[in-house]
Amino acid sequence: MKKIKAGIIGTGFIGPAHVEAARRLGFVDMVALAEAGDEIAKQKAEKLCIPKAYGDYKEMLADKEIQVVHNCTPNSLHVRISSDIIKAGKHVISEKPLAMNSEEGTRLVSLAKEKGVVNAVDFNYRYYPLVQEAKAMIKKGKLGTIYTVMGSYLQDWLYLDTDYNWRVEPELGGNPRAVGDVGSHWCDLIQFITGSKIDSIFADMKIIHEYRKKPKKAIETYAGKELKPADYESKKVLTEDYATLLLNFDNGSKGVLTVCQCCAGRKNRLFFEVYGSKSAVVWDQETPNEMWIGYREKANEILVKDPSLLSPEAKAYAFYPGGHPEAYPDGLKNFLLRVYSFIAEGKDPVRDKPDFSTFVDGNDELLICDAVLESSKSAKWVAVKR
């Protein structure tokens, strides 16, 4: 197989994860990196063993060798950079959110379609083996009619008022914050698993820390902080730390989601429960190789990830035998495998149906966020305007 040449823009927390996952595929060469300035670009490229370093991403887009570009920049830059990638005629893989709002997202969807480039958004939790198993079970009717869906996405990385990140600022991270940043993963995942769309929302949100202490020097996401009081400045917070969403789905089922980034001890707990007329499934991202299956008339089960026990649909996402865990890096690799295989096979993103999350899926989450914000302000149920 002829190798595909790729480049990446942005190398904070998630960028290196993209580089590692792409390299694991075996037929992708990460040949270029772009960062904010020549010095940091050279430092990052040397650290990641990437041969070409660009201090201006537009110079990288002019490199004819590069076929695919990963957009791993901060949220506020997504729409401009993804637009430039598409206009340069290169396939684009974007981190979520797709854009800062659905107006921008809709423009990106149209532009990608017009230019005929492959486009993808990283909702990597879709690509865990047991998530795929849950989807296959529901599709085959093993859960029966879906009654209710419940879950949460809880973290503690913004637990203290001294915890700060650019995502807190709406002009950089977007609004809503907790819902847009991690709640969007849950909403995408539950719609993917059940095959049903969130139809309307009632949202209740809260800012737990009305003021946060912002470091006077830059700190990377999730980096440890050893700062003194004089190293901070007080900043008013305008985006939510907590939200609970009541959900109506287009198949008639009901749901509830709680998102919070101030939950002590919860590092990255994406959790869902799906209850149907025949059985139920429960999955926790922090223990991703086990799935609880619930019954009324017989003993409940714990399905441990093992390719030999999975459906054919889910088995394609499990690359290691039972007892060998697969988790976050493998979800990202499975996502990129689908995107790059689509490209390698010469498929048309307009004509051929992709088996990965696209700009359309990314924009759907922005439309959900629109409804969340409107509902929070009006204290009323709001329809998702697709």
C-alpha cells in the first residue's frame, strides 16, 4: 500500500496523540508540523521526530507532498484553519468542536462538500470495541424498544478556582463550555449507539466558580501547576462548570445527562446507561473493557472485551486478545484507521458513505449546543433545529 503523507497543525495535549495514532496505522507518514512560530515548531517537530517544521501553517498547506492535515488547534481557530485546509485541496481531520457555533459549522460542511475533500471530526469514543458492541446489540433488537437513556461526563481538572485553561474563556473555548467540551462527546456517542437523534432539550446550568485565578504565564492543558499567589490574576467566569440536560429523542425515548468539570476524583468519567424493553447496557469509559448487561428474568452479565466473544461488527475494532485492555489511544487509532482507509481506497466523500464521524456529525453537536444555551436562558424546552 502506498503511504499517505500527512501534516498536523497544533501540538498541545491532543496533537501528539494524533501523531502516535496515525503512525500506528503503518501506512501514514506524518511528514510536517505547524505551530505558532518557527522556534516552537522546530522544538515540537524535533521532539516528535517529524522532518518538516513550519512556523506558519499556510506555508505547510502549500506543501504539495501533504495529502491530509490534522487540525488540533484551540477551538477558536478551528473554522479558519479547517477552511484554509479545504481550500488548499487537502483532506481534513479536525478535533472537536468543529467550530465555535453552528453558523460556522454549517459553512464548513458546505465548503467540504463543494470541494469534495474527505472530512472527519474526532469523536473517538465511538470507536471502542464495547461501544461498537452496544450499538450492534441495539441495532439487532437485543435491547428491544429503548425506554430511557441516562449518563454523565464528570471530570475534576477544573475542580479548584486556581484551575485555569483557555477553554474557560468563551471567545477561545466556546459557549457552552462543559457541555460543548465534553458533553458533546456523550451526546454524539448516545446518538451513535441508539441510532436516535436528540430532538429537544431542557437545560439547567451553573457556574460553580464565579471567579477563577488565571495564571500570568501559559499552562498547557492538564499540565501540573506549581504557582504562587502572585502568579495569578482574578478573572470572572462566564461559562458553565455544571449542567444537567433533560432529553427527548426522536424515537420517543427520554434521557438525562449531567456534565460537570468540578467533581473531585472523577478524572474522565464518560458513563451511559441504556434501558430497553428486553435488556439494558451500561458502560464506563474509565473501565472501558467491561460492559454490564442487565436483565429482569435472569442473572445480569459482565461482558469483558474479548474478540472471540464480540459480534462481527465490534470485533473489527478489537485488535488484541481477551485480557489485553484497549482504551483511549486505541479509540483514536480506530477512528483514524477508518478515515485513512477511506482515503487510501479512493472513496468519494460525497458519493460513498463514511464509517467515521464527519463534519455533519460535528455540526450536529453545535446545533445541540445552540438548543442548550437557548433552553438555559429561557428555562423552557427547546427543539434542536436541524
